[in-house]
Amino acid sequence: MSWSIARSEALSDPLAARLKAMTKLRRLAELDDPEGLVVPILVDAILMAESYRGARHQITFLPELTRSVDALIREINILEKAEEMTGK
């Protein structure tokens, strides 16, 4: 799965990493069910933020968040590949 933001970039230049993510996310409107992909990620992100508030323990649902994000990235990548193949 290809994603244009490296961990090192996200840590060293968060603003540039955010801008790249926003560029990718603009394609959400083209997906069949963007809400179905994004809402679970938002819920998991809220839970992750709340679980870290004042606590120093492993987040048990981090694998679910990772799978949700991977699914979203996969769908966006499919859109990009289809666009490349059609020459748009």
C-alpha cells in the first residue's frame, strides 16, 4: 500500500505532512461510501485521544484504527490508479 507521508516526515515537518494528507483526503467525495470509511476512523481517533489523556498504557484498539486507516488509503489509492489508467 502506497502512502506519500513517511513517519520521519510526519515527525520532522508535521505541517507538510498534514498538507499532503489533506490533498489525498480531497478525493473522499469520489468514493462509494466515504462516511462508512471515515466515521469509524474518527470514532477510533477520539477514543485513542481520550485513552491517552492522563494515562500511560497501550491502546487496545490501535490495530482496529490501523485497519480502518489502511482501508481508507486503499480506497483512495484505487481511485488514483483508476484515474492513471484512464489518463485523466
